[in-house]
Amino acid sequence: MATSVVLVDDDDLFRESLGRNLVDAGYAVRDFAKGAAALDHLLAGSPANLVILDWRMPEMNGIEVLKRIRGANLEVPAIFLTALTDQIYEEAALATGAIDFVEKSRSFSILEKRIGLILDGAKARSAANSNEADSVTLGPLSLKLKISRATWREVPVELTLTEFKIVCRLAELAGQDVSYREIYDLVHGAGFLAGAGPEGFRANVRTFVKRIRQKFRDADPSFDQIGNYAGFGYRWKAEEGLH
């Protein structure tokens, strides 16, 4: 069965052109001019392996569509494909649960490569999840792996799927420094370059970690388990390993 892509963009010509390219590349495409119609399609249980969203759309913009998708606990990967280039939009998209943020000016071959990496990563994670334990603990941290839920001192911490993956990796390597690049690759797949220049991905990682820290502090104001190694990355400050 062909990989199913939901494409949402109010620009009819762009949507038609991109949809045709995706079909030619072997994807099954359902396209929508409005976010509400796409959301109804997804919430009705229609199959989707990937969602491609424009940001600026009438009535319901792309970020609101993604918030509602995540609010419904749908874990389908989402990419923003937009003409907006300011870093603030990229950070907002990633913080809401998008997997990637690609400028519309990029060639289709670049988008296709990114889609391939994202879908390959999703398959690998699914296979790994089928063989792992249901839950792990690290001191006051508890991670429910099958349902991607975290608690800290028995208080739920409402992490997005992406944030949960980052916490899992930091906890798995508790006491060790984890690089910006490794954290970024958890989200996007190895080899992506994002932001301004080859080191631009660091800003994305900082945004993720800032939000993660705040969510844990909402549960426990004294939370201070995530340390940073300036210029390199972050570490989960713990003396005992996951079990």
C-alpha cells in the first residue's frame, strides 16, 4: 500500500503542483484547501503517514490544525511547508509538535529526501517500540514508553511526542553529555541541516529543551535535572540508570 500523505494548502496552484509531484514519487495524496476539512479527515480515522501543512490559511491556520491533531493524540508526523522564513515561525512549529519546517522555495527533491528520512525514522521507532519494556524509571522520573507519557514525582508532565523522545534519550544516557546534533537527529533523522548555516540546528534544540524544562518546572518548581554543556549539548543529571 502506498504511503498516505495529507497535504493542506490554500494556494490551489501550489497544492496541485506539489500533489502531482508527490503522486509521481509514489505517494497516495489527499489534499485540502482548508485546515478544518483536513482535520475532519484525520479525526475520522482516515489513514495518514504524514501531514504537510501550510502556515497561513483562512479560518484555521496550520499551527492551529497541528495543535488540534496533537490534542487528539494523533502521532502522525507533520511538516510545515511555508513561505515564512523567520526563525520564530520555525520554533513555534517545532514546539507545537512538527517534525520539520521547510521553506517553499526549496526544490521538491529536498522535500522528498526529508520526507523519506522522517518516514524511515518513524518505521524504525515503531519497530523498536514493539520490542521495548512498557515503562522505565530514573529516580523520580517515570516514562511510559508505549504511550509516550512522562511523570515527575508522580505528577504528569504533558510532553509532546518529540519532547518525550528527547527526555528518553537524555535519561537513557543519564550522567553523559548528549550533543545538540544527536538530539536534533532524534527528531529529524541524521543529516538534516536547519536554520542559518550548518550549526543552525542548535537554536531548534535549545527551543525544545527550554520547553521541556518549563513543563517539568510546572510540575515541580525545584526541577533542575537537565544541565547544559556550553557549546556542546545537554545532560540529564542523575547518578542511577534507567530500570
